[in-house]
Amino acid sequence: MIRKLIGLFILTGCIVISNQTQAQDKVVDQIVAVVGKNIILKSDIEGMYQQQQAQGITTEGDMKCEILENLLVEKLLLAEAELDTTITVSDSQLNQNLEQRIQYFTSHLGSEKEVEAYFKKSIIDLKADLQEVIKNQQMTQQMQNKIIDKVTITPAEVRYHFKNLPEAEIPQIDAQIEYAQIVVQPIISLEEEDRIKSTLRELKRRIETGESSFAPLAVMYSEDGSARNGGELDYMGRGQLDPAYAAAAFNLKGDKISNVVKSDFGYHIIQVVDRKGEQIKTRHIIMMPKPSPKAMEKAFSQIDSIADFIRKGTFKFEDAAMRYSYDKDSRNNGGIVINPETGESKWKLSELDPDVSKVITKMNINEISKPFKTIDDKQRPVYKIVKLINKTNAHPANLRDDYVELSNIYMASKKEKTLDTWIREKQSGTYVHIDDTYLNCNFKYKGWMK
């Protein structure tokens, strides 16, 4: 239930606004439930039902009843949030989420014009409709977080919980590996960097003199996915952009074109398209310096020698990683690669980079791979060697090997029980009315019917 609730708020917001738009031509929309002073419309349920069917979501029970109960829980949280003076939504929070929602629609529908055509209203009117929806979502999420944020567990609780699990309920742990890497990046020549910068300066000149406009040049020359959109990127804040890119973009005035900017991804010229609060929409042309064949050969030779020295015992893998690896995230950790999704060193096979997976799944523990070419997170060609540190097959969980996973599972279970208890307590003290057409629903929380 807690996972359903956590994912509910964003989905509901999208559905509600869609239904408001789709129901514009309807004279009446039936109120099927009231929680406190908040209502649930039949169109809310029908819209979410249609979306879940389109996504192939199935359920053993009555899907419309389950949707209604999720909405009832949301409105119960909202009713309590409206009484809690510590729960507030600032204008900046609201505006940021509004922009994110419009970006979401734009990325799925193709452009702002497509968004306006789909919803049959201007972006300004769409934002006006969304304001209350998003504010309610944020208040609801804050309320839920307030209820479960103080939940803690101890190692003793995890052990007790696991030892009392029926055998059939012991979770299955996926196959996982831990690995370390050393990365060598080919050196880019000064001549190549000068060539890139010179090309970008010439493109800037052509735009500023009116010989060409920015978008078609971006389509022709830019070397990232934004090229097909004329170099245009979505609204972003400083923290979402490369620091050098952000510094240049936020200092631009009007529609001026930046000088050539070097970031971790390459070289850019930048133009600001629009500003909204602390976010800007930019377009850019990015060009990435390419290492020469000779530089690639030298990088391969370097990493091949490093691997050979490690195998001979001249130095340890972790020492070589700290001394030679170009990857700043892993080199200070002895080369061990941390999974950004979990903050741990364990990786499911499905989470691995395909180039790494192809190599490491055939290795034995403590084996060091041959050098292989791949692309790093900045889209630059690099060579890697990897060392398989540990590998576990899929297995029923045990405390020795899977404490962290068991701890996370138990924490989620404890939060779910805490939220369940809160819902049952609040049901009795909150005004709830449900239309007779839903009286036969087999709700999880029986207190809706009074």
C-alpha cells in the first residue's frame, strides 16, 4: 500500500488535470466522495481507470474501488495537512513544480504547441488549472513524510523480524556483483581543442551577423541529443547544469550568445531562450574534442601496462586506481564503483553498464579484465579494466549477506504499518461521505463507511 501511496500523488495530479480538460464539454460531473472539505469526482476515477488499463495494469479486485480508496487516502492526508500549520507550500516550490509538470507534458507530447492542442488551452491557462492540483499534492506528500519520517529500526529489530518470518515470506535476493575499475582517458591534443573553439567562434559570428540563426546551426553542428530540437534544452536551475555552463548561461543578458564555454562535456556556445524564477531555458551548440588514433593507442598501452603490473603483483589494484584512474568517483575508493541508486557497492546485473556487464559476467572473483573501450558518463571515449570483487547468485535472503536489503524491506514494512495505523485513527475523526454506488466496494480500510 505504501508504494501505491508514494506513487499516487503525481499520477493523480496528471489524471485530475486531464479529466478537467476532457470533461470541459460535460455539464455535470458526479461527486462520488467527500473527505473533510475535499471532493472526489467520478471523472477522477474514470480517468485513472482508463490510464491503468492503457498501461496494462491488472488487479485481482475491483480496480475502480481500489482507485477510489487511494484517492480517499490522499484526501484524508490533505485534510490533515490543511489543519497543520507547519505544512506550507511556497510560491517558489509551486512554480518549480509547475515548470516540471509542463516539461513532463512537453517531453511526452513533443512541444508546447502540442501540449496546448492536447489540452485545448494555452500554457498559461493550463498552469492556472494545475496550481491547486500541485499545491494539494505537495501538501499531501509533506503530510505523508511527516507521518513516516520518524520511523526508525535497530539491528535487533531487523534480526527479530527476519527470524520470525515464515519461510514462504523470506525475500528472494537477485544476483549481485561488486566490482572496481581503473579508467584511462585519452589525451586530447591542443590542436584539436583549438579546432573546436575556432569552429564555435565562427558559428557565433554567423549568428550575430545574421548570416544564419541559432537553431539550424545547432541541428547541423551540435553533438548531443538537443541538436534535433535546434539545441534547445528544458528549463533548469543552476544545480541541474554543469557549473561552467550554468555560470555562463545565468550571466547572459537578453538574447546574447556566450563566448566559447568549456564544460566537463565539451565546448559550447550558449543562448538563453527564457527565464522563469530561478530556472532558465537555454539553447546551445556543443562540440566534443576527439582523441586522435595515436592518443587512443597510447591510452590502451597505458592501461594494458597497468593491468600487467597488477597481475604481476608490482602494485595492488586499489593503489593503481588511486594513482592512475581518471574516474574521480571511484579512484579514491580504491576503484570500487558505487551504485548511485542505492549508495552501496552492490549492483544487480540489470543495473550495470552494458559494456561492463558484457565483460564482468564472464569473470571469476579477483580476476582482472583485459582493457576494453567504452564511453564514460560525459560521453567521452575511455579505456577501462575492471576487477570482480564479489559475486552472489540469486538466493533466499540471509542476515549475513543481505542485512542492508533486509533492513530496507523491514523499514518499508514498518513505515507502511505506521501509515496504516494513522489512516485508521484519522478515519474516525474526519467527515467522510461516499456515494451509494460504491457501497459494495471491499475497502482495505473499513472505516470509510460510517
